[in-house]
Amino acid sequence: MINVIVSYQVKPEFVEENKLNIEIFLKSFETLNNEKFNYSVFLNNDGVTFTHISNYIDEDIQKEVLSNLSFLEFQKKRDESGLNNSHKVQILEYIGSTNKIL
């Protein structure tokens, strides 16, 4: 299993647009096999930091998710908004959970 956390800050004036862009790509993920991945997005209480947590059963579904056209468009718009070097990617080793992740 592949587990990833991505966090970044956007400018306050881009928060609402970023939320809409996230809704669009999450909706497009519904056409993919959701039994092979989980993707969640959170907004920190500072109001500008977004955290994406994703779990993939294998590299094949990860590649399929990350190459989704709506997701690529979201990334483009997010990056063009100006992230002031706040973008951080972490790969995590899964140890356990109270619920089945995948």
C-alpha cells in the first residue's frame, strides 16, 4: 500500500476557488475503482493550509488517479496561484488503523 500526505498553503483570495477545484477532481474520481484507493482533503483551521491524504493499493491505481485530467487541471491552477514554497509531500509507512483503509 502507498500512503501519501501532501500539504500546501494558498493565498486567502484563492481558498474558495481551490475548494471548488478540489470538488471537481473528487467528483471525477468517482469514475475510478474506489476500492483501490482513498483520497481525502482537509482545510486547516488557519483557513489557508490544505492537506490531501491518499492511500493506494498499488502503483497502478496511484498512476491512474494522479493522471486524471481533472486532477492535473487542479494541480495546474493550484500551482499557478502561488504556493510560496509551502508544498510538502510525505510518503508514509502504514502501521495500522482502527478501520480497514483498503
